[in-house]
Amino acid sequence: IYNLVEQEKIKPVKETTYVSKYPYDLHPTATTFCLKTTSYPGVSNINGDYQLPRGAHRQKAMNATFGKPEGSYRKDPNSFTRKGHSYIDYPEITKLRPDTDFKKPPIPSLDDKPIMGLKSDKNYITANAVDVILMGAKKKPQTTSNYLTKNNYGKVPEYLSKIREDIEREYKAIREMQIRNEEDEARKKKKLEQDEVGSLREGLQKRLAQVKKDYGSITHKTVFDTLVCQRKKIYLEKEIQTIEADLDKLNRGNVVIDMTR
């Protein structure tokens, strides 16, 4: 009867969502949690600040609270067992106890009483010394194998021949490298002929005579009061020394020039 009368439905009033005035990710004061991925020394947020300092590492590790998101642990539907899949062959289970006839002695019963009052007059120290003195030397087991009858007796091992081949190969590579370097050095140098040396010597002698003439024009001066005169005198002296050194090199005989300069 009561269900015939439709009752009025009262909708509950939806309250406003509570929002805390404190940050949700704020660490408690002097907390020791969530510091594995940071460089802090065991304790964080000593001052109780709202804004924590940002360092080179995150304050929280990945998925360190409630694990990975929902569905992350679900298996991939494409990674099912396919044709030709090789299963792991586990070894057969064996007995844990060894296959021996050794058994421990049984536990003594209540009726088994120890023999009381047994005494021994044996001097174990003296007996041990006598046993050691009378004991013979241990003999080493003699090996029956004769190394002279082996097939590879007196032959050079294979690894030594391989090492010798490797050393010879390295020496050959080093010699080829030295020959290439010598050829490269020979290409960089050129030996001058006698005609070329003579023409160079003649040109240097003319240049030396001209420089000495210029230098002789200022040697009568005793005081070089200007900077130009001082620099000219120093330049001519260096030029004379350089030309004389070059002439000395040309007079030595074989003249070789460097083509890279």
C-alpha cells in the first residue's frame, strides 16, 4: 500500500570541494622520506617552508607513491606465444638427501645409563709425541705418465708460432711505415746543382757588397741622434750577418733545400 504513493525525491545538496591552504606536495617539517633521488643529507624542509628549493634532482622518485598508472602492468596483446617458441628446459627434480647408507646413531633411551667412574692413566702428550716420532714420511703418489712418449714432445707449441707470426707482421708494418716516411721526407727535400749554387752565391755576394756599401756610408758617424739612423744601423748589421751565414752554408758542398717552406 505504501509503495503506491510516490514519494518525493530530495536531492542532496552538493557541498563545495575542500581545498587546503597548504600545498599538496609540501614535505612535512624535518621529513626523512622521498630523499633517495636528491642530494639532501637525510633530512628535508627543516624550516617548514612552503616553497622548497629546486636542486639538480627531483624531490620525488618516479612512481614512488602508488606505483605506475592504472593499466601500465597490463600485458601486451601482441606478445603472445608464437609458433616455434622455445620453452625453458628445467632440470629434473632430484632428491635432497644423498644416496648413501650412512645414518646417524639413534637417540639414547631413558634406560641407557652412562658408565660412571671410568678413569684413564694414559698421558696423551707423551703418546702423541711417540706417535709423531715413529710416524714415517708421507710418500708422494708416483705418476705413471711418461712425458717423453707424448706426440707433441720436443715440438714448438702452436701458440708460440702464432706469436712469432704476429711479431713478424708488426715488424713488417713498422718497416713499411719507416720506408714511407723516408720517401715522404725525400720528396720534401731537393739537392741543388752546381749551377744553381753558383748563381745563388753570385747573387748573395752582390747583395753583400751593396749592403756593405750602404753600411760604410754611415760608419763615419759617431753619434746616432735620431731613431731612424739607429734602426738603419741595426738593420744593416743583421743583414750582413745573415748574408755571410748563407754564403758559409753554400760553401760547404752539398746544398739541400726544404720544399715545404
